[in-house]
Amino acid sequence: MATYLITGGAGFIGSHLAEKLLAAGDEVIVLDDLSSGRVQNLEQISGHASFRFVQGCITDRALLAEVCRPADTIFHLAATVGVLNIIKSPVETIENNINGTQYVLEAAVERRTKVIVASTSEVYGKSNSIPFREDDNLLLGPTSRSRWSYAASKIVDEFLALAFWRERSVPTVVARLFNTIGPRQSGQYGMVVPRFVRQALRGEDLTVYGDGSQSRVFTYVGDTVEWLARLAKAEGAVGEVVNLGGGGEVTIAELARRIIELTGSRSKICSVPYEQAYEEGFEDIQRRVPDTSKAQALTGYSARTGLDEALKSICDWCTKHPEA
Ligand code: UDP
């Protein structure tokens, strides 16, 4: 039995990870400031004997030291996320994502606690070297576009994680997550799948930004947390950067059509210019496709849940939780 600390564990991905680890018989401590996480996400595990929830911020170093002490492994998922959030609060994004990660890594030094740092496919930026491999060049836009502050902050996190391994012997793994989707994900901060599903269920128009030809590979949260749990145990993963992503590429226009079909909704698709959706001069990423051979080689696992199956479970969940 191991003890895990999950920062950001009341969030969408963190809460699924907490459930998975508890089900495997491990102990879980969640640290979350509930800025975007929700206590409701922890409802199914809140009474579990091996579970503890601590409300607080990763920038509170005394609290961080206390919750890190009993942990054998830390999953560092706490961050400011979501394109809308990032454009609205670039200062907070940079502070939380860079300072927070540094504090977590510093707290891990004393006991050389393993830290799995959640990064993002956003770091590949506008690269068109499809599929994206972990050692590819990264291509961001100018600093005048706040969107890129998220990728830049996560790139610094990756450098920090790798530097703490090389210089301070803290075993770290960087996981680059590709558009994770599933029950409990909020559409409030811009994420396309929960937004489209809610719009379809309410009979509202689905807001496709730009011409809808941009594509993504969506990854079901069940696959993501399976991978994270395996990465924490994979000896060869320490000091590595690993893509975690699904298999099927889909355009946003096609995604909208599939969600309308799946929900049997009378909604239509409406096209919204980027400037209206985000900000003047917004730059989208045209294609984002992972090469996941490294993750497969390290963990023996590859994503199993297809897009339609994932969308069905999200539709069911959104129908049951109209308030979320
Ligand atoms: N998008 C959209 N309509 C929405 C929200 C997002 O067309 O209501 C598009 C967005 O412009 C991007 C894609 O969906 O091309 C994925 O957006 P999301 O914010 O989910 O993740 P990203 O891949 O941009 O980080």
C-alpha cells in the first residue's frame, strides 16, 4: 500500500485519479483550493477510510510541507487551466503554474518523493510536425498573445521537473496530457466537449469557433488516470517526458455533428469568429495529434476508450447533473 498526494485532486482529472488509487487499496490525500475543483467531485470517496481532503493552496508552503510528508508519490495536477481562464487571468496563470510547481518540487526534496508533473499538449503550440513526439521542437506564438502564457508556464514546469531530478535527485516524470475528456469536466473555462454536450442537451446552437476544420485527439479520463497510475510505478519513466493521448483525430465541426447525433438534439451548428470567442488576434492550434509510442513502451498500456463511447458517458453524466 502506498500513500499518494494529489494536488488539484478535487478537479476533473484528479478526482478520477483519487478514485482509482483508493480502489486499488492505496491511501490518498487531496490538496485543492477549490478554485476550479469542486467538493462534489469527491462525493463518492469522501467517507473512505484511506482518504483525506485538505483545502488549501499549493503556494502555501507550510501546508504543502505538511501534506507532502506522508506521501510516497505526488501527482501534481493543481494548475490554472482552460483557454478562457488563461486569457482572463494571465498573471494568476503564470504565478500558480510556475511558483506552485516549484514549491511542490521543493517540498519533495527532503524525502526524494516521486513527483508526476501534469503538463499539456499545449506546449507543442503551433508545431505542424504531426504526430507530436516528446523530443520535437516546440513552437509558440508571441508573448503579446496571452494564450501562449499557459504553454510557456508549463514548459517552465517541465524544465523545473527535469532539473529537480538531475540536480536534486527528486524522481520526476512529466506527463503531457492531450485534451482529456470525461464526466465532471466543466465547460466553464472553455473546454469544447462539455460545452457542446451542454449546448446540445439544452437545444442551443453549438458554437464552433473558426471554420471548424481544426482537429484534436480527445483522451478519455479513464485512460489518462490508468496511464498516470502506471507511470508512477514505471521505473524507466523517471526523468522522462511522456505524451498521454488517445487515438482518433476529429475536426471540431465533426465533433459537433457527432454530439448532436448522439444526443438526438434539434440544435444547429453556428460558426463563431475567434475574435468574438476569445480575443483580438487569437491564434488557434490547427492540428494536435500525439505519438504515444513512448507511453505504451513504458507502461504497456494504450488508450482503450473510443470517442463515441467517451461522448456517451459524458452525455449520460451531464443529463444526470444538469447543475454541474
Ligand atoms: N472550441 C469551439 N467551441 C467552443 C469551445 C472550443 O469550437 O465552444 C474549439 C477551440 O477553438 C479549439 C478546440 O475547440 O479549436 C478545442 O478547444 P479546447 O478549449 O477544448 O482545448 P484546446 O485544444 O484549445 O486547449
